[in-house]
Amino acid sequence: MIRTASHEAHTEAENSSFMSDLLGGRLGVTAYRRYTEQLWFVYRALESSAEALSEDPVAGPFIRPELTRTAELERDLAHLGGPSWSDGLRPLPSTAAYADRVTACARDWPAGYVAHHYTRYLGDLSGGQIIRGTAEKTWGFARKGDGVRFYVFEEIANPAAFKREYRSLLDALPVDDLEKQRVVDECKRAFRLNSAVFRELAEQFPLSA
């Protein structure tokens, strides 16, 4: 249901001009750093709520320590921006809206939190690996080293098996059909929130004519 219903929104996010330019090697490392900074705000929202949800019957099974990304993001950002990388750092308005929605779901609606958890982490394990390869090739980062550690899941030996297990948990989500549809709609919303971040980044990093 999620895959079918969110296909259009997912495709829009994947094919945004910013991401296309980034993956095409047409943007500088500053754009990559700016994107990584935005991810940090989103993952802080996701992961600061994780412990409180670990015993929740709906969200709890998805809280897996091997997925945690905040520390890796901070290591990448220190590599990209030095030890003072966070000084004065502010999210883009679209990023703030995205993080606020994740926080609201974590607080009030665990099944909605699962929707955001799914769209982020399974995306990192899948398409995120394409970003890592591009970054290594374009900006000279060491393979799976500083600068791209966000995309390296060292504690997941078999990503394909992990994703199958994760999707089985989704299939078994202990909610009724009406709630499942709400989760599907929240996944679509998550992709739209991602797209809004990409649009704002594209405005900051337009390709010269």
C-alpha cells in the first residue's frame, strides 16, 4: 500500500533538481554539506524520541540501535566544517517544518512516527548508497570514510535481509485498516516534506546558465 500510494511523491523527491544536480556531480561540496546539515536536524528529531518510544507497541519494534545516524552525521559535519561546524547553524524553514512534524508524530501518534522512520531509514539503506558513491567519487572522500559515514551502516551485515525484516514489521503493524491508510498518507506527507527541503536547497544552489 505504501509503495503504490507514495510512488508519485517518492519519484518527485528522487528527481528533484537539487538531488539530480548533486548526483550528477554538478554541485560543489558546499551543497553536499548544506544538505547534510539539514539531515542532522531531521535525524535529531527522529532519534531524540526513540528511547521514549522503544516500549511502544506500535513504534517500539522499529527502534533499532543499528540504525542510529546522529553520531555519524556529526562526524561527517565535523569533517566537512571543522570542530565548530554547529556554530550558528539554523535549519531551513522547510527543514524546521519537517523536523517539527516528526517530533509531533513521535509525541502524539506513534504510527505516524513509523511512517517517517520508514521513509528515512529504508531510503538511507537503498538510494542513500548512490549518494555515498557519488560523494566519494565527486569530492574525494575515502570509501565509507569521514564525509559519508552517515550512509555506512556498519552494524547491518546484510542490508537486503534487514530491509525484508523491516517490511515484514510494517506488514504486521498492529493497527486497523483505517489507521493503516493514515500511515500511508503520512508516508506521502514525508516525501512531500523531503521535496520541500530539496526545493529550498535548489534555490540556494542554482546551476549557472
